[in-house]
Amino acid sequence: MGQIQSELVETQMNLVAAQNSITTLKDQLATRDSELLPVKAQLEEARHDTAETQLRHFSSLEELKTWLARDNTNENQYSPSNFNCIDFALMLQKHALVDGCILSTEVLPVGAHWVNVAVIGDSAYFIEPQDDSLILEEKVSHGE
């Protein structure tokens, strides 16, 4: 009976530790959600501001590079808790929308890092919004 009692106590302790971890993760998620609210509001405002604007893709890689050079998103200071990769990506997207251009956001599967994507012709250009570098070019299919 001592072995079973010991295993029960250990299992109960593991359960309490798991419940504490779940509570901590829920708190962290709630914090991140509250941090995203202002960014979501800004994005919605940008969407509203551009509702009457004809949105378009960048016409060339040169236009994209020129626009990135003019944009100041990359001048922000990275902060894990205050202004991180998602903030950079959403801000760059908002600035593109304000200028009438389509720029999506994507999460890279490695490291869950947020980037932007511009589609120009049959290519998708992945942009690191923290320094405006083009990190990847992929050919895209138009369903043909």
C-alpha cells in the first residue's frame, strides 16, 4: 500500500505543477492579447483609412525597395516585451496600407518569427521588417 500511496502523492504533485504551468501560460497569453489590442486597433484604423483607396501590389522590386527605404518602421527599437517582431510586421503592413499597397504578414515556422510578404508578378518577397532586408524570394503559382 505504501508504494501506491507514494505514487499517488507524486501524481498529485505533478498535477498541481501542471495546473500552475497552465495558469502561468494563460496569464502570459492574456498579457500578449492585451498588448495586441492597440496594434489591432491601429490596423483597423488603417483599413478604414484605406477603404476608399484602391489597394494594389507593388509594381516592381525597385518600387518596393524605394518604398522600404522611405519607410521608418525599421528605426524602432526592438524590445521583447514592448515592441517585438509582430509589432514591426504589423506596423510595416499598416504603413503600406496607408500608402495604398498590399503587404501581408506571415509567421515563419522556424522560431515563430513575423515577417512581411510583398507579391510582385510571379514572385513573393519575404521582408525582415526590423531592417528592411529581403530575406527570401519564392515563385508563386496563380492556380494554373
